[in-house]
Amino acid sequence: MLVTVTYAPVDGQDATALGYLVHKHPAKVQTFSAPVGDIHVFYPEATVERCTVAVLLEVDPIALVRNKRFLGDAEALGHYVNDRPYVASSMLAVAIGTVFRTAMTGRSDTYPELAASALPLQIEIPVVSTRGDEDLVRRLLEPCGWSVAQERIPLDDAHPEWGDSRYSSVVLTGDVRLAEALRQLYVLLPVLDDSKHYWVGDDEIGKLERAGEGWLTDHPERDLITRRYLLHQRALLEDPAASAERPAPLRQHRAGAVLAALADVGARRVVDMGCGPGALLASLARDRSFTKIVGVDVSARSLELAARMLRLAEASDGERERLELLHGSVVYRDERLRGFDAMVLMEVVEHVDPSRLGALEDAVFASAAPGAVIVTTPNGEYNTLYPDLAPGAFRHDDHRFEWTRAEFRAWAEAVAGRHGYAVEFRPVGEADADRGAPTQLALFRKEAGA
């Protein structure tokens, strides 16, 4: 991934002052290490009339695949052959933020007036991903003060009839403060791509506010930029005052009920079976009373998302030992899952075909046999209270069934009796007088001597 910034003054100023503004000497080639590869900073040209600084991110796709966040994905070959090592994206944005951190603040002790002034700059991005309308690049960058020259890259030069790809070569020319130009790149490269290579959390809001200072507030596409930068996450985009007036969503009640049950049984070593992209894992990870946390899912893609949410790529060795993600299934015995204090099946059982519930019972209660098992599942009786849910329909297309309270109780009590557990039932969410709570929870505790 490559981007170059060229300064060609017309007022007699020495162009090599650019080196002082970016805090990188024109006579040196510097290399910085990053989790995704090596960042090289060098100057293809450095004369009095014209000076160009280049940032080249040398992505190591093999290291990315070997990294724990890919978790032995059977489809890992895709990480070798996709476009990420070659196309300007969030990886390059992070590289810019890494090597030009001081320059992005606009501070220069040697040339303070130059750092505070709009400079005649030219930015070249040989290949950038542009997902969206044909005029997306222009709509995002022209309001920032740039003249935009964009050339669409064909899918295949040998087959022009195939048309253009979603990639472009972009050249920006304008009089813009260098710090502001770098901050615009930092924000808009992942916005153009509409993707990021890392998990987006609450701290991204602060990053956007800092990087957008001075140019984003009045940008006509501010809402689009914000949505894409935050990866369309509704929870990050909502007005806190408005969301505070609404009741907590069911998923928060469910996670709270699971955490309360884990506290009641004194669990320290926990398995989240069917962990999905890691919502519960993140809550568990924040509580240091949990000394070992294992997430298991049949979907390699979900495990990859969970790794991003947990930021395992940047975690210490000790934290990686504490947080482990495994590829597995709730219907197969797995010796790696034995000996834990508790296993959580949060909204998992209803995704299993009824004919496979016996295998689930064997894998969880007979083979893994943790000290406690926590199962949550929808209460089918409550579904009539959802106005947008058709009669007889399930809450999710992948649900194979949704038990009534009596059906769930019958299943849970039978399982507990066969494997030496006592079981307790708890409502989750605001309960209706006739139909009960929207979610039902069963807490299984292994009886002494079982």
C-alpha cells in the first residue's frame, strides 16, 4: 500500500522543509514495525523546488494468517489472495497515524508558521478501494479543498469488455494544511473502502472527533463519513440522551442474567459455547475475576470477528492465554472443554435440529460436564407480543424451534435428572403476566457426588 505527499512551494520556500513538518529526515529511509507489516518512510525526491514523502506499507499476509486472530481458519487461503496487501485501506490509515502522529497535530518547532498554513500539496494514492457511487471520491474530498483526479482501474487490461473494478487511482491537488490533509486521509481511506481490519469500539468515536477537527463538522457528507467510519454500528451512532430514554434492549438483559448466574455459582473458568462474534466474551473479558475464558463456535468467520472484538492481535501473551477461541460444535464431544467451572449456551439450543439435541446433551452434560451450565432460549409464548412477527413465525430464520416455558422446563429437568444436575429457572427481560418473560434461562448446577 502506497501514498505520497508532495510539497512544491511557489513562494521561494525550501521544499525540503516538508521533512521538518512530518518529522522525518529526507536523507533517511526509516522502517517501523506494525502488527500488519513494516511501514517504510522515504523521499523519492527532495530538492529545493519539490519534495515528496512516501509511506509504503509492506503488508505481510503470511504473518496475518499465522496470527492468532485468524484462529486456524480453514478458509485462511483467502487472506493470502485478497486485496488487502495491495489496496489503500484502514491498514494504510493506521500506518499514517503511526508514523505521522506528531505531524497530524500540526506541531513543528522549526516551522510553526508553515505548519499552521495552507500549503500547495499533491497527494497520490495509486490504488484505493472505492465502494459506492461513481462520484463518491469527489463528494468526500472536494469539500475538503481538493481538486480530484480519479481514474477507474479496469478489472483486466486484457479484457476491457469486463468493465471497471471498484478500485481507483486518485490524485488530490490543493492548498491545505498538512496536518489536516493527513487527518483527512486517516479518516477517509477506511470510509472509501467502507471497511476496517480491526474491531470498532467506543474509542473510535474519540478518534473520529480528534481526526475530524477543523474539517468534518461542516462537511456535507458528515453523516455518511460517520456511519462508514463507525462501520454502521447503531449503538455507536445513537444519541446517548435519546437512547437513555428507551428501555435496555433484551440482549443486555440476557447478558446481565448470564453474568449474574455465573457470579452465583462462583465460576472462574468459563466456556461460551456458540460464542458468535464475541458479545458475551467481551463482557467476560472485562471482569478480571474470570481467569480462563474460552469461546467456541462452529463458524470460523464468527471466531475471526470475536478475535477482532477482543483485540487478540494486540493482546499480551498472558491475555491470550486467558482468552482462547476454539473452532468446535455444541453437538460433538471435545476433550479441550472438560474441567471448567461453567459453560454458557446463550441463545444456542434453538439453532440445533431437534434430532441433534441428544448429541448436544451428550457433548455438554456427559462429556464436558462442567460444574454449571447456563442455557438461555426464547420463550415461544411471548412471540405474540411482537407486532412485526407473523403468527407461528420464529424470531430468527435459523431457529429450528422456540420452546414454550413448559417445553423448556420438561427438557431441562429431564437432562438434569439424567446427568446429576439440579436446575433452576429464571425469567429474562420484562415479563408479561400471561405469557412470561421474552427469554427463559435455566441454571444447571452439578450435584455433590454426581
